[in-house]
Amino acid sequence: MKHEDEREQKRLCDHYGAPWVRSPEHLKVGVARNLKSGMLPINGLRHAPEGDTTG
């Protein structure tokens, strides 16, 4: 991940009072099936990392 992207993620987490947790690139990321449907807003719920997923 680029340092600029990481800084932006940390800034957003700070803004919303959420803890920042790294998402290593070798782990899986799960998204909803309707992600590409154009439905807004996108729900950014994140679970705790587990196994080979980023959470």
C-alpha cells in the first residue's frame, strides 16, 4: 500500500474515532455482492481480522 493511501486511511479513522488497522495486501478482503450495482452509500463495516482475511 502506498504511504499516501495509508495516511488518508489513518486520517479518516481519526476523523470518525475509529481505530486504524493495517490491511496486508496478501490477505483477502470481503465485499458485498452488490458492490458494483451503483447503490450508495457503501457501508464500510469492518470485522476483526481472522485467519487469512483482513476482517
